[in-house]
Amino acid sequence: MEKQLIPDYIFEVSWEVCNKVGGIYTVLSTKAKTLQKQYKDKVIFIGPDVWGDKPSPYFTRSKTLLKEWQHEACLPQNMKVKVGRWNVPGRPIVILVDFKPLYAYKNDLYGEMWNRYGVNSLPAYGDYDESCAFAYASALVIESFYKFIHGEKYKVVAHFDEWMTGMGLLHIKYTLPQVATLFTTHATSIGRSIAGNGKPLYDYLAGYNGDQMAEELNIVSKHSLEKTAAIEADCFTTVSKITAKECTQLLDRKPDVVTPNGFERNFVPSGEAYEERRKTARQRLFDITEALTGERPNKNAFLVATSGRYEYKNKGIDLFVDAIKRVAKSLDRGREIVAFVLVPAWVDAPRTDLQERLKQPAHATTPLPEPFITHTLHNFDQDNVVNQIHYLQLDNQPGSQVKIVFIPSYLTGDDGIVNLSYYDLLIGLDATAFPSYYEPWGYTPLESIAFGVPTITTDLSGFGQWINSRQEQGMRKSGVKVLHRSDFNFVEVSEELADTILALSHCGKAQREKIAQAATAVSLEAEWKNFIEYYSQAFHLALEKASQRKPKENNDLEY
Ligand code: 1S3
């Protein structure tokens, strides 16, 4: 058997290192411990310094780590870095880069990328400039570090996540061809855009041309960069088979390895701590519901939620709210359900009327105006969830057995109303539902079962397909129900979701405990210690490919 090549150094670059934006943060922060155990301090994460002078809650700066390099680092004038450790299990080394000084070189960089690789940055807009400045800054850090350690003596892997870091990969490939490059995409920007624009992604996948659709949907630059990084990388990976198919069709390269996302149990409390946190979360959710609606739910009320980034259609938020309306229509007398939408929107501030009520010990008896939302929004009248709640008349009328609460703030523990982190709230739920239409992996259901909370998802998510590939399936055996979703079956899925929520809400205590145990057991199969092997394969492939190249001389980018 061929000997597996093992890297001596790994640099992993992502916009979400020490920057909690979405699922990629979860991938990296949970994978860190397993990588650190294997490679020790030879794993270095590189992220954007979005903190400036403010202290970051995710990062502890160190004056001694990589001290010699910091002294000798040859970086462009004004480009500053902070070295420290990420405050997550494994505490890996992190370099945060202040990339803003590189805006000045933007046109040179885009020109080089066009000349060398044909990346078309001309029609770029939005977050493209800041992403590329960060990617380039990260590449300069790797270059500087590589020279400092005399990297030619080592097997070095530079791993880049998502289109935002694509120019870093392309720069490294050109200036340090001996370095093995790895590109992981967690979605395709064009696939996400096709899906989000209401076009059928799955039935017509074989008929789509990525470049042509990028023109039509006005994301030429992102797509051009993502496709080029995927094609140029020594090894290209994505997080599920369903997204691998999409990459093959829309980016014209089949991923070399599928690297499913795992989880790290250290994030989940155990024993008494678990029970205490669950109690605190439920208490808070009941208090908020009561303060908004003027009615305290019965202590046995069933609490169900959806969460994630605000992609209304792609994440199935529309379908969740629709299903809650169906639940409301068919719930038995005496049973109460509270549904939470935990999706960050364009928040203005926490509601002061709600804050006042939450401060008072006396129980509220009248509803607040708009008794379903915890924060004010800049775009209240245009918000999709608000409009759907109004349209479906799910507005928590007195006496309604099904209530809905939209918490549109990031749950970082200091939102002014909930004041608990997402995990500290998740632990208090009875079930979660993520009926996604576009979901390359889908961490939210995996996190849910890791906390012993049963979940419902669809077979259009990578995670749902992974569950379907296991022998033990179904809510009772796995704590997960996977609904069949396609381009055109919204109503059927909504009905099935409502039925599943209703069925769960009727389970007795013993049954619920069994389901929670099954959920936890399945989550253990998806721990990083079981999934890291796919990354080892990817490192091997990348190193093997890089070893076949000859070093180039004298091709530094000037700055
Ligand atoms: C992506 O984040 P998203 O929510 O934009 O990456 C996640 C991590 O790989 C993945 O779980 C999710 O499905 C993707 O969509």
C-alpha cells in the first residue's frame, strides 16, 4: 500500500477563523482539537482581524508565541498581525491579519490574477474586495512564515476555505509551488444563488452551465474566483456528496475527496451541568414568551425551533413557519407548543418594552404590540419572517395553543433579551427542525442531536443524506427524521413536518428519553475523530501532487 504523506505544517485560512459568522466557524472551531492533537502547534489558523482595538472574545493574544517570526516577519508596511490562541477546545495557534492596508494594492492584485489565471474581478461588488484583501494578506503571512522556517525542508499544506480565500491559494501556488494547496468549498456560490432565486437546482442540474448562470445571476467574479481556485488547487474537497455533484457540474471539477463535517463533544456539558443549563434555557424561553404574549406557557409546553443564517428559502425558514401554522390548525386541546425562529435579521435594538417586563418579577397579563418578536428591526415591514407570520395570522392571539417567537438577534450571550449563547439556548429545546432546500452539509441538525435534542431535516442536506446512508434510520432509532424534499414538493414537506412535530409533542417522558439517547449516540458517530481521516486523505493527495512540481525562482508579487 502507498505510504500516506503527512504534513509537517498546516496553514488553514478562513474568513471565519475567530469570526463567528456561520457554519464554517463551527467546522474549524470544532475540528481544531482533533487537528491539534495530531499536529500540535504545526497547525496554524489564519483569520481576519475584524476586532481592531477591541478585545476579541474568541482569541487570547500572546507575546511569546512565534516570537522570532514576529520580529523578523517580512510583511508589507502597515500590515499588522496578532498572534495568539483560539479560545476553543485544542486552543490552536491563530494569526489574525489586519488586511486593510492591502486595499491599496487591489488593482495590482486583480490585474495579476487576471493575467495569471483569468479570474475576472471587473464586475465585483459587495464583500469581494475585503475577502480578496484578506486572502492576499494571509498568503503573504504564509509566504513570510515559510521563508522563516526554510519551508523547503518540510511538507507544507496551505488549506483555503471557501471562495473568499481563493486569491490566497492562487498567490501561494504561483510564488511557492512546493507548497501543497487544498481548497475546500462549503457550497458553490452559483448553486446557492440558483436555489435562492427560486430556480429548480436539482431536477435541472445537468442542464446548467455555471459560467452562463453566473452571468445571469450577476455573480461573475465570485464564481470565476471560486471555479479557478477549485481547478488550480492540488486537492479540491467539499463537505457532502450532494455538493460534490453540484461542484462537478457548476465548477467543472469533481472534488477529489468528500470531507464531511464532524462535531466535538467538548462543547456539550454533561451530568448536572447539562440539567442546570437546560433548566435555565427553558425558564428564559418561557419568560420571554410570557412577557411578549401575556400568557405563560404550561410547564410541559413543547418547545421547537429552527435556526441558522437568514437564507429564507434555502434554509427552509419559510417551510418551518408554514408547518407551524399547520400544527396550530390540528393541535389537540390542552397541548401547548411554542415555536422559535432563531435567525439573525437586520436588528436595530432589543425591545425596551420587553426588557422592562423581563426585569419585573410580576407576571404579564396583556400582550405587547407585535407579541412575537424580541428585537426591533430596521426593515420590519420588509422582513420575510415577520410578513409570513402576519400573513398566516400566527400572531399569538390570547388563548392560542401554538405560539411563535422570532428572536432575530445573534445569540452571543449579550443580545439584551435572551442573553444566552446559541448552545445555551439549544439545550433547552424539545426538538429542532431544519427543512432546508439548499444545505451542503447542515451543522444545525448535527449540533442539535449532539445536545440530545431530536431534529428534523431533509434529504437535500448533506447531513440528511449522511443519516440516510446509515443503517439505523427514523426518529426513534436515530433521533433524526429526514424528510424527502425536492424542487417542487413544498406542501407535502410542510405537512409531513407538521405531523412529525405533533407526533413528537405527544411522546411521553420515557419515549422522549429514548429518542434523546438515540440522538446522542448518532452524534458520536459524527465526531471529528471519525471524520478527520478524510482530511488526512486530502492532505496526502495535495502533498503528492505538489511533490511532482519543481520550485520556481524569483516570482514574488511586488507590493
Ligand atoms: C456552509 O455554511 P452555510 O450555512 O452558508 O458551510 C457549512 C459548513 O460546512 C455547511 O454546514 C452549510 O450547509 C453551508 O451553508
